[in-house]
Amino acid sequence: MSDTGYAILGAGIFATEAYLPALSSLQGITLKAVYSRSLSTAEAFSSSPLISSKPVVYHDGPDGAGGLDALLARSDISAVLVVLPIPLQPSVVLKALAAGKHVLSEKPIAKDVATGVATIKEYREKYAGKDLVWRVAENFEAEPAFRRVGKLVTDGRLGDITGFRAAAWNFVGKDSKYYKTPWRTVPEYQGGFLLDGGVHTVAAIRTMLPKTPIEHVSSFASLIKSHLLPHDTITVIARGTSTPNTQFQGTLDMTFGFPTKSHPESGYTIIGTKGWVRVTSENSIYTVKSHFLIKDGEDYEEADEVVQEEGRGVAVELKSFFGAITGTDDGLGLGDPKGALLDVAFIQAALESNGALVDLNALVGL
């Protein structure tokens, strides 16, 4: 069987630093083409020593080999990885699907819920029945540490879920390589870094609470650092249903405008009637600390366990995607656009709430 030919659309920081190392470890795939809006970015990407093939470079400038349309017309390319600025993603996803390509597009699914809903509806109506795969790449959803916690919850090890606590403290200075990306410096989408980076945190919570979805959100949003327009901080209270008779509440404190590079420990705590689990990370190593109630009362007893997982979400999601399009789906359920839409809905609700209760199911409407 010949290798699966694929193309990368977008050759920026994340494509270079996260995708290339992960893709280089996969067998049975060949990078046929690279597209970027600028020639210099595409050439720098395609010259990486991690690329063993000689991909054709396409761009929007003069002598751009016909640009994106020419790339999508190639019959030797069956899949595309879309790693473009947030506002461009949905239209490019649909364009690639219309060309008969399988698509893996980077999170977030869209700049807002309305655009995400419209993209999903068009995919369902026009392309899902043609056996074309579209997944949204959310590497936190694929991280083994978060999936480990999700299994503890699904297996009932923590009992009924009663709450969660999450904190994500981030310092983004003007010298940040991500801030210096022009489309992030002056974002044409809600929330700035809160949407771009914040959906990761929300996806982690969603992954750890697979059968206890968050249904309502109340929040306040603010701007602490003026260069991180339009908002850089949200403080959220969320509510969901654990069982037909049990609701849970949780909180999320998230900022990209922390005053110093040093900050309190970020992380997640999931609490149930039979125990709790805490997830933290440092230098791409996740630590999962679980505590289980064994006996209550006079003979009280509890047990704990500590497991560490290497951060490898990007590698997991890429391997899963290529497996899915070649008939070897791993069954992990990664990349469902509906899940990615719920992540955007959470952020949008948090930005717009101003203390009011927002129904996420009503906001999404799918």
C-alpha cells in the first residue's frame, strides 16, 4: 500500500514546533505540499530537517504555484492539516472538503459559536455522507493524563462528581513569540488569547468530565494588560449534571495577563463522592494525583496513587486522524467538531455573561 499523501496549510509557530516533530515519527504518510500566505514562511517550514520528502511550496504571492486552489486540485493529496489563523479556518476547511480532502483543522473550531454551528451544519449536509473525515485538533483532549482522569470518572472511581476547580495562570508579554504573530497582536475574534489558548483548558475539563457535561456558565471578563485586547481574564462558575439526582458546580480562574512570569500553580481538581484527583504539569510532564475513599466512619481508610504522563497530545491526535482516514480508527473519539464547538461556547459564554447565567445547550443549539 502506498503512503498517504497529505499537505499542511499554514506554516507558523505551532505547525513548525508541534506538528513537525510529531509527524516525523509517523509511518505511512508523505508530506506532498505546504501552503502559507507568505513565501518566506512556507520555504522556511519546508526546509526543516524533520521533513524527508520534498514538498511543493504554495503561497499567495507571485509565482505561488497556483496557491491553495492548485494544491487542493492535486489527486495525490488525500488529506490536509489546517493550521491557519482562527478567522480563516472555517472557510478553508469547507474548501478542502469540497475538493474531496479529509481535514484535520486546528482549534478553535471557529471565532464564535455561530460560525462554528454553520460550519458543522454544512459538513453534515454536504460532506459527512461522502465518508470525508473532518476532525478538530485539540491536543489537550488527546493528552493521556486528562484521558486517564476521564476513565476514572467513567469507571465510577470518584463516585458521583460534585465539583471541579481549575486555574490557568499565564503571563504573555509583548516579547512573546505568539503575541508577535500579527493576527494575535490585533485579534479579529472575541477574547484574544482567552479564545486561542483558553479552549485548551476548557477541553481538558470536558475530557475529564466525559459523562458530566457543563450546562450553565456565569462569569465576569476583564482586561488587565492593555496589549492583550479585548479581554485577558475570566472568572467562571459552571454547573452541570452528574447523575439524574446530582448536580455539580465548578470554578475556573483563567488569565493571560498575570503580572509576573512566576505564578501560583495552575492545574485541575475533580471532586466526587468517593474521592478526588489533581492534575498539574511542568515541562510537558503531567502529574495525576488520585485519592480514593476506601472506608468511612470509625474504620476510615483512603488510598492514593500518583502517575506521571508525558505530554504527547499532538502526536496522539495526528496518529489517530491518519488512522481514521486509512480505515484503522483507534476508537478514541478524538476531534469531534461538536466537542470543539462546546469549548468555544464555554469561552463565548464566559466573555458575554457579565454575571448572568448562560445556557450552553441553548447557545449551541445543535
